[in-house]
Amino acid sequence: MVSMETIVKMRNANQQAATEEVHVLNWLLVLVVFATKDFMEATVKMVLNYCTFEKCQALSCNRRGTCIELADGLTCICDHGFYGNKCESEKCQVLSCNRRGACIELAGGLRCNCDHGFYGNKCENVRFCPAITKPDHSTVKCEGFHGENHFQSVCTFACEQGFILNGNISTTCQASGAWTTNNTFCQAITCTPLKNPEHGNVNCSAPYGETHYNMSCYFSCDVGYTLEGNRKTVCEESGNWNSHGVQCTANQLKLILIVVPVGSAAAAVLVLLSVIFWWKRQNQQVIAGGPVK
């Protein structure tokens, strides 16, 4: 029969074994936990590294360099004139402002202070003026390095034949967007108005008025008068008439007949007989070779 002492010893031994097993299990659990933590950290780190790995995109280097993918990210090899991690900064070059302004380098890029007449981030735009309105009876020719109606363009006016220029012969497009002058017009050349000759008349016709260039005027005389000079005269480009000095002179025979009153038949016959007698005496002088007494 087992003694009480033996039973106690056996119980104590079992308790001690159970305690040792608990300690072993605890240590195993701690080892498992730590092992699982390291594994999880490694797993998470790997996932994060994969998810955050950056790939080269179209704008990775702002289209100013070549993108290269690395194990821990990417890098940009910038083109000439650019710098920065993403080639975001720019250095002033000869054509940075298109030769139309002053280039200033800033922390995030550059800035252009444009000259008068130009605007835009790179001074790429040119100021322009409204289209020129062509004056009547004129021609307009516009020329310029930047265009016909842009900054520094010059327009030149010319009048048609028979017209004279009033105002400035040319105008220039300014940086303000306005032309230097806009008061040019063409005025028809005129000649001095003609007066009716004594015992005569003058009639004129022309497309721009009775005294303008290329106008034609015609002279005529009253009955009993003869025209001396050119019947037609024209207003020339110089502003002068091409002929002048026209006059109407009386016809002597017709004048004698005209002054006889219509109601005096006897006087008319007398005058007619006097003329016939005078004509016969003239013929006799010619035949005789000398004057007739």
C-alpha cells in the first residue's frame, strides 16, 4: 500500500512537470510570435516597396530629359538648359525669350521681361494693329517682319492718277496696337474754273466735277461770231488747262446784215445794192490793173 508521503511526492512531481510544460509552451509561443512579426514586417515591407516603386511616365521629367528607372525609384538625366530632380528648372538660353525680351532665372524656372510690342511666357506673341482702311481713289501697301498689320509694320499710301495725297504718305503700327496716323486721303486735282468767252459759251463734263482732272470743256460762239482758238480744252494732272486764249470775233458781213432792222425793207435793199456796187468796183480794179475812179 502506497504511503501518504509517496502520494505527496508524486503530486508535487506532476505539478512541477506541468509547470515546466507551461514554461516550454510559453517560450514556444513567444518564439512563434516573434517569428511571425519578423515575417509580417518583411512581407509588409516587400509589398510597400512594390507598391511605391515609381515607373517612368511621359511627364516624369517634364519632357525635358530622359527618365531612368532604379531599384529605389527613378532619376532624370536633364536636357541641356534644364536642371532639378524632375528637370523642372530652366536655365536662360539665347532663345529662351525668342530674342524679344530679357530672361531671368528663378527657383522654379525662368521669366521673360518682354520688349515693347511683344507678350507671352516666352515673348512669342506680337502686338497687332487693326487692318488699314484704304482711302478712296488710293492704293495701300503694307510690309513688316512680323506681318502686314503687326508691330513695326509700315503701310504706304499712293493715290490714283488725277488725285493728290493729303496727309502722311505712310503709317507705322506701334507697340500700343495703334497706327501712328490715320488722316490720309486722296483729293481730286482741280483746274481754275473757266469763264464764258464774250459772245460765247463753255460746256464742261467730268466724272468728278466740272473743274477736276481729265475734265473736257467745249467752247461755242453766238450767231454772227467766229471762234478763234481750240474748241476743246482738258484739265491736266498739273492742274492747268491744256489750251487757253479762246475768243469769239464778229463776222463783218454778217454784222452789217444783222444790225439792219427787220422792218426796214428799203434800207435792206439799199445796203444790198451798196455791197453789190462795191464788189463790182473791186473786180474792175483787178481787171484794169489799177484803181477805178
